[in-house]
Amino acid sequence: MGTVALDATVFTALGILGKSATRTPRVLSVVSSVFERSIRKNEKLIRRSKMKDVITMFHASEVPALSIRRYIERIFKYSSCSPSCFVVAYIYIERFLQRTGICLSSLNIHRLLITSIMVAAKFMDDECYSNAYYAKIGGVSLSELNKLEIEFLLSLDFKLHVTINTFGKYCRQLEDGVGENQIS
């Protein structure tokens, strides 16, 4: 089977290809599971090593009540962004963490998600909502989201392009290992 056929199979399995008005794309639960596992691993390491987590503007003062999965589903429901935006947001978060050295945690994941998904939607989709609307969806103020977006873009050096090969590679990793390759 060729790479294109394999990618189409993976994209369909993740719910990225085709429209389904009744089903939530599987990619949402897969991505949330990857983040949840990474956070558990990171927080366990921090507790064991008794290191202090570096506090950034992406950190909340307390862990939000909404689970990662529910938060991602909420963003999907109200933003109407394409399922592929969630894969691209995942890629952006991985790049962001690599460039900044920040450790993914339950205190920063929600702000990283709303920011990365909004940026992905702006870059990928034909239509997207305003920052004010995303701020309401994400439960942050408009001024805070604007600052998060600027910091996020600066940290990525405004390099938002994701090649089809990179996109396919990440989709295959998500599908094959359901997040076997955890992000930091």
C-alpha cells in the first residue's frame, strides 16, 4: 500500500477526512490522551526530583476544573475549526516546548491548547472566529489571549507551516502508538 493510501486510511481513522455531523473526530480523544499521559509523566518527574516548574504566562494559578479532553471537545464544538487543526496544534505545542524548554503540565496545558488551536485555525482554515470569541471559548480574557498568542508566535519564530509529510508523520504516530512518542 502506498504512502498516500496509508495516509488516507490514517486520516479517516482519526476523523480528519470526511465530515461527520454526529461524531466527534477520534483525533480529539487521541490528542487529549497523549497530553494527559505526558503531563502525568512530567508531574511525576517534577515531584520525584523536587524541581520547581518554571512559571510562564501560560500557567494558571490552579488546575482548571475542565479535563483536557472536555476542553478540547469544547473548543471543537464552539470554534468549528477543522479536525486537522488539532493535529497542527499538537505539532505547534511540541515545537513550542522544544524551543522554550517549558515542561507541559496541568497548569499550562489549557492555555497552550486554546492558543495553539486558535493559531492553527487562523493559519489552516478558510474561516475562523476572532480572538475575542476564542477567549470566551477558552475561558480567558481577550487581553490575556492576545498576549499568549504573541508569546506563542514569537517562541515559534512565526514558523507555522507544517508540510504534508510532517502532518502525515504525526498522524501516523498518533494512530499507531496513540501517543507512544510523548511530548515533554
